[in-house]
Amino acid sequence: MEVSVEIRRNPDFKQIYAIGAIGGHSPYDFRIAFYNDSPKALVEGGKSLTVMERTIETELILSPLAAKELYNWLGGHIKDYEKLFGEIKRPGEALKGQGSQVKASESASIQGYM
């Protein structure tokens, strides 16, 4: 039996751009929240501080099977991308060999529920 899939967008469909993701898993599902950061200047006690305001744009909740399918799909696309354009590197990785190090806090690993 052959099945044809018709794709349509929900009337509420919207695209977002995200610079990072946080999330985690339980025995029942995987959750990925996508966010953007905006620096905010604050003056506190006469000192000027920069605070990063993190805005959660949307959260995706997946079954374990759907999460694994997403993992496989995304991994394949990353391999294809890197074949065409070269290895994707985190900011600062190119400097690691030159004595500079990237702190763990500078990257957002995906772990645990928010």
C-alpha cells in the first residue's frame, strides 16, 4: 500500500530564529526549548553591569522515538552541510590551539528540564 503525504501549514504557523537550546528528558518525553539572548546594561551600586536576558521562544516536546528520528535526521543534514561548507566550529574553538580556552559556561548544553 502506497501512502502519499500532503503537507500544509497551520494558520498559526510561525518561524523563529534561535541562538541556542536548553532542555532534557524524562522517561516519557524529550523537551527542547529554543531561546535568544539580548544583552542589557544595568547600573547597580554605581557599577555598570551587563546582564544577558534569555527569552524562551518556543518549546518542542517529543516522544523518545520522535527524538531519535530528529537526531538521525539532523545528524545527516549536519554531515551533508559539513561536506559542502567545512566543519562547524563553536566560537573560540579556532583559538584553543593558541592558548585560549572556551569556558563550559560559554556554551549552552542541552540537559535537564528547565
